[in-house]
Amino acid sequence: MDKAGTMVAGGVMLLILCVLPAGMSRSAWLAAGVSCLCVYAWHMDWTDKFRLLWQQQRQRVVMVVVGGFCVLLLAGYLLFVLKPDSARGRLFMWKITCRAIAEKPLTGYGIHNFAAAYGNAQETYFAAGDYEPWEERVAGSPEYAFNEYLQAAVELGIPLAVCLLVVVVLCLYRGVRKGRYGICGAILSLMIFSFSSYPLQLPVFIVTFGGLLVACLSGADRWQWLGLAVSVGIIGGFRLKNDLQVEQACREWMNARVLYSAGAYQSAEKEYGRLYPLLRDRASFLFEYGHGLHKQQQFGKSNRILKEALQRSCDPMILNVIGKNYQQMGDCLSAEDWFIRSTHRLPGRIYPYYLLAKLYAEPGFRQPDKFEKMKRMVLTKEPKVHSTAIRQMREEIKKIQLIFVHIKKDE
């Protein structure tokens, strides 16, 4: 490499080293470290050296490997201690994802359906009641699996996910054979990062990954590279019009969100209805649209929109609003079912227990025993974060309890 190339490479490395600490990502550090080590090993031809060393000093090699394994275990433990709840949350997320895969191992649930599959699997798991207290504490409602391999298995099924992985490994093998160590290092880095993050859910990473794979297979002819660039440009051109429309719709959504946040639901509804065809695949948009309809007492239409949101999200607030819609329509049994589903999806949340307590206090659906059970949950359950809303819910439940006491005395 000439002097100019060395300076450019050094500058890029400095920029990367500036970004890594700011990201506070253990996965990024691991991916960068392992991929750099592999690139160095390929350049220094460590494979042949290791084979020769194995033949001459086998015992020493075994000791070094065992020692290295122990160091890795220690490093893993230290990374776990750095953010214990974050690590537990990630492990629990993968556990639930594996349960979702077990339900449909061959065909998967379809692209972009991870959140719905995960939400249903977590709901089933907590509904069984056989779980540890820490699992309730770390459970959440993720959009992604934080593991691209597991997410691919959920959405595509195990066979297709394995086939895609084999293709990537073959491209990596061809790249190493051709001596394209830098490109292979970049692919390896992305593959390692994909074990505990979601890079391929972002279009820029998909394009980058595809380009790196093609670069492993392409020859040195500049016409091949020019053809690749033209092909990418043509494909991008076909998507450009739609992408620009979606980008403009997102900007208008931000303006409509101001109306929604201010409580001007009628004005906001017109904007949300106009943007719906372009943004109907975004869960947060659908939730705001459905919640705005709920506030305007358009309960049936609200439920239709919110049930679409359930296919894109595992947020239990969607279940809560659907239940409130049914309650307002007088269907208390359906409302009870949706509220109970919400308590199973994220049992650490107090709000659905509060909604159930209020439901059981309704004059036409009064159930004192169930109310007492929900009241205890609201008053005694320890929230993740204490807030004014929780205090207000508890005060209201105490007032409802006093009303129950007066009713019993009158009876």
C-alpha cells in the first residue's frame, strides 16, 4: 500500500475508533475486534503457521486454546456484569423468539411479522404462569429480535434461513480464496454484529451487505464493477418514486402528530386518514390513528385500525385501547378478554390491572371477587418506575373500593 493509501486507512480507523466508544455497544466492539483479528490472521497466513505449530508443539497449543477459552468466558462474564438487566433482557428475548420459531419452524410467519409472532409467543408464555420473577422485570415489547439469524427463522422459516446463511458462508469462502480479506472482514464483522443487534432491518445495511457479497464473487475486471453499479442504480431508480412519497408522508405525519398530541383529534383524523395508504405498515402511525378514533368515540373503526397495528407491533397498549373500545360499546366480556391478554403480554405493567378493576366495578358487570384481586395487583405490584400516573390510578382504585363498601352496607 502506498503512503496516501496508508494515510486514508489510518484516518478511517481513527474515525471508527471515535464512533465505537460513543455507541456504548458491546456487540460493535466484539465484531470490530474479531473481524480485525481475522483479517490480520489471513494476511499473516496463520492457518499454515498453526498447522505447523500443531505438529511440533501440540501440548502447548492445547494449553493456549484452553487459556484463550477461559479468557473469553471471563470477558463474557464482565460484559454481562456491565449491563446485567440488558443482558438478561436480550437472553429472555431470544428465549421467546425460539418459542415463536417452534410454533412455525418450516414456513415462518412472513416478512415484517416478527413483532406479532413475538407478542403472541410472549403472551402464551406468561399466561402459563411458569416463569421467573426476573423475566417479568426484563420483558418488553421489541420490534426486532436483536438477532438477525433468529429473526430470519421467525419470518422465513428455518429451511430458508439456513439456505441464505449457506449462501453467505459460500460467498465468504470464495472471497477468502480470492484474497479479498478486507471485504471478507467487513462481512464477518456484520455477521458477528447480527448475533445481538438488528442491522439488516435498516436498508443501508442490506444494500451494503449485498454489495460486499457481490464483491466477494466478482472478478477484477472494472467493467464488472461498472455493471454492478449500473444495476444497483437501476434497481434504486425503480424504488425512488415510492420512497420519496413515503418520505414526504412521514414529514406530513410529524405535522399531524402535533395535532394528535394537542388533543385536536378531529383535525388529526383527516390527516391520518389521508396518509393511511402510504403509512399503513408503520405500527406507531396505526396506533396513533386508532387511538385518535377511540378519543372521538368511533370505537368500531378504531378497533379495525388497532387490529392492523397488532400485526406490526407487540405493544400491550394496543390491546388496552381495543379493550376500552369494547367496554364503551357495552361488550364487557370482550373487553375483559383483551385486558387479560394485555396482563399476559407484559405482566409487569400496572395499567391493564387497573382497567380490569374498573371493568369489574361497572354496574352492569360488577364482580366483587375479581375486583378485589385486581385491586391488590394495582396497590401492591411494584412498578419499574414510580410515576404520577401510578399514584393517581391507585388513588382512584381506593375510591372505587369505598363505593363497594357502601354498596355492601346498603345490601
